[in-house]
Amino acid sequence: MKSNPLTWKIDPQQILSPQGFLASAAAAGIKKAEDRLDVGLIFSSLPSIGAARFTTNVVQAAPITVCRKNLEDSGGEIRALIVNSGNANACTGEGGLQAARQMAEMAGSILGISPQQVFVSSTGVIGVPLPVDRIEKQAATLKAKLRPDGLDDVAKAIMTTDTVKKVCSAESNIGSAPVRISGMTKGAGMIHPRMATTLGFVLTDAMITRALLEDALGFACEKSYNRISVDGDTSTNDTLAIIANGASGTPLIDQKGEHYTHFLDGLTSVCQNLAQQIVRDGEGAGKFVEIVVQGAGTEAEATQIARSIANSPLVKTAIAGEDANWGRILCAAGYSGVKFDPNRVNIYIDELQVCRNGTGLAFDERAAKQILRQREIRIFLNINMGEATSTMWTCDLTKEYIHINADYRT
């Protein structure tokens, strides 16, 4: 039996290179361990377009300033991406801007393209000058190592406090041509995106107009990265970027019809998978938590309530302590800023109802403890005020999170 061409085969274990992309990585000595990969380069060998979402933090790193300008100056014709870890190049003044520009110029020189066709990204410690000379010394290595299967090395190179690399690939057909959407991401702490992400890079060999690529990325971002929280911190460097080169030979997606909807499904699935991998690897986290809010008047209100619960330190520590303290959940919903009647709220922890009409039930504490011992937990809250639903993904908050972040810089 043939597979349905309008379904996506999702692989969260490996990153398969879409046609026409090459990648490489090198150890420039920016990370504390000098032999660790910390610079990555991705290149489309064919003309391509790009789109991106950036942090909404008022404090923005130098690479974001450079990326915004490059997108504008190139008219969206983005061919490459260069990224480093170990140093955020944030709060580094004019010197930081020059370093980011030098990274784009180096990549452009290696690849024979304009520096304006290069995305630049950095992650790591804030407020420390980026030793861009170390990156430039790796130019020959990065060029020599470019290959179709180099994306896995780039996924390793962008890791900071991550304990595992985070990748995902999707394969399907658009028209009669096979197409891929593949992505990588990093992040375990300082995670609370708002129309942005941590660092996430997605590549596709689908052919799509720039306007529709922008629309698709915005939708996928809102349904994925903007629905996760580890610690409530929105980074200075958050970037979600996509490059599309059309190398698959698929029909051009130039309107919001069947092909666009199918592409959007694949892109959203990849982004959601990557975003959830970040939460599962949250700094010090032991539990992955899905928060589902139903019965809101609008999806925005449901998301606002879910986000408030996901960010609550008291909810997160209760989960870490395996304490079914449902009052903290209702309390966090109550200060979300959304008006609702607390006397109509029902709360479940997985299948166990702990609150009915805003009042606690005499539930089985041992059963609740057993549920909360699981690695994956689902909190369900229905405010019974409408039909809208939203989902957020978060994790628990443990002592290990403090240990990791107490000495991150030193």
C-alpha cells in the first residue's frame, strides 16, 4: 500500500539534509572546552530565500541587528547561516556589531556570496566581547568540511547547557515531488519565547514565495516555540530562522491552497517537536508537563492562562516535589489577567480530577503521587466560559536549575 502523499513522516532522532544544502562545524575555542565544536556553517548551493523571528526583548544581541538588516538589504535572498556558541555577543556595543558583521563577511567570502545573504547567530554568555578572530581562523576548516551530512555537527556546535542535541526531520510529497523540512534547535534554560525562540534553524527544499514563507514561519512559531517555557526568561539572542531553496522541484507554493496547508502542517510539526525537545531537556528538569486550557472565550485568553500556569514557580516546584497542590494551578490562572468565574473551573492531573467548580475534591493522594512520579504529566483546566483551547509545554523547577545557573558564567 502506498503512503498518503499528504502525510508527513517525522523523525525526531536525526536531521536529514534537504537537497542543495551543505554544512560544517569547527572548534574555535570559544567554549570552555577548547576541543568542542562551537562554530557552525550552513549553505544553500542554490539561490534561496529566508525568513526569521527574533526576540522581543528590548535588549537584543548584535547578531539580531545584523540579521534584520541583512534580510532587508538582500530582499530576503538568504543563502547561508553562520552561528557560534559559548558567547552571546550581546551587550557588547559597537565592537559586537563589528564582530557580527565580520562573521557574515567571512561566511560570504568562503561561499562566494554577498555578506548580506548570510544570517548570523550567537549563543552563550552575555556581556563578554566575542573573540571573532578565533572564528575567522576556522574559515578554511569550515569551507573544507562542507558536506550534505554536516548538519549533525552544526546541531552539536550550537549546544550550551543542552545535554543532548535537538534535531527533527519531516518528509512527504508536494505535488509528485518528495520534499524535506529539517531543523535543529538548542536551549535548556532562559526559555520563554515571545514571537521568537531560543536558537532554531529550519531548512527546506520546498519552493515557496517569500511572503508565504514568512506567514508559515509566523504561524508555526506561534504554535510551537511560543508555547513553551522553562524558566520564564526571554533571551537577548532568540532567533528562529528558515531557509528555502526549492531544490526538490516541487510546484511553487504561491497561494494558500492545498500545497501551502500541507507545507504548513509539516513545518509546524517540526517546530513543535523541536520546541518540546527543549522543554524535555530543561535545565535540571525531571518532568515534562503539558498544560491544556479549555473553555476560554478566545484562543489568546486560553494561551494567556496556560502561560501563567506554565511560568508559576509554585506550580513548577509542586510538580518537582510530586505534590498535587492544585490550588497553585488555580491561583496562577487567576492572576493571568483573564477574567473568568472561578466557581466554574474544573482541574485534572492526567485523568484524576482534583477540583470541581472551583472547589477541591477528596481525591486519592496516593494515586496523585503515582501520576506525578511519571516523567510526563498532563494538567487539564477547563474554565467553562467558551469554546477556545490552547496548550503550553513546560517542565518542573528543581535545585539542579539553581546549581546550573549559579555558576554559568564562571
